[in-house]
Amino acid sequence: MSKGLEHCYACEVQECRKGMLGKIKPYAFTEFARRYTEDFLLDCLSRNKKMGIVYHREGILGDYDDFDDVEELIQYIKEGKR
């Protein structure tokens, strides 16, 4: 926000873990958009939802929260399978 950017993925700082990016899910989603574009991220999320992958299942937790590794989560977003 202090840089006047609309999205964290637009920032040139790699591996930033400030604020919400300290959590794996927001960080992985940001990194995914940085690598592959926001449109591709949204396409993947839409496809995954149709396949039954849930963003919020219990409160704020869902299928994207059961990861300890950023790269594994990025692959899950991209492929829709573990």
C-alpha cells in the first residue's frame, strides 16, 4: 500500500512476508499471480471450485489451507490435484 500498488504481486520485492504474506495461503496466491498472472489464478480457482475444491470450508479455512510448502500449494492451485 505504501508503494501505491494495487496488488502485492506487482511489487518487485521477492519473498516479502509482511502482513498477511506471513501466512502460507496469501503468500502462495500472491506468488502464483506474480508468476502466472492474476487472470490465470482466477481461471484455476474457478476450475478448482467446479471440481469441488473449496476456498472456505470451515470459517476461513478450506482446501487451500492444508499445506506447509508454498510450492506444493502453487502446484495444487495450478493442477487442482495433490
